[in-house]
Amino acid sequence: MNKTYNINLGGLVYHIDDNAYELLDKYLNNLRAHFKKEEGGEEIVHDMEFRISELFSERLNERNQVITLNDVEEIIARMGKPEEFSDDTTQD
């Protein structure tokens, strides 16, 4: 049995288990740190939080009402980690 938290992400409230919360919090903090010095960085992180919220909503239904560690891991894999983001935005 895991503890659950209520969080507000992208303007919606979610129930998230303890382990998933810790991973999500770490991920969001890493995103904030990565985009901190970039122009429009706060807006980028806000947009990413909103997208994560949309992906959370897709996973919830009558049988599954709590975001789990597996859900967060899959969403992070889909969104990408900050260290995977390229600083080079030029294209050939």
C-alpha cells in the first residue's frame, strides 16, 4: 500500500502515489533547472506541465484513478529527459 497525494498540474487535480510523486517532482525540477536561463524558459516548462497533465488524463478511467510510478516513467520516456534536449536548434 502506497501513500497518495493530490496534486494540481495543468489546472487539473490528480491522485498520484508516493513513488510517482517523487519521480515527477524530480523531473519537473530538472526541467526548471534546464530551461532556467533560456528565454521563455518558464513558458516552456509550463507548456510541458500542461502536456504531462493531458497525458495523465488519458491514463485515468473508472478502474484506474491514481497515477502510478509506471505512468510517470512512461510519460518521462515519451517527453524526454532534459539532458537529452539539444541546445542546438539550427536545422540543415
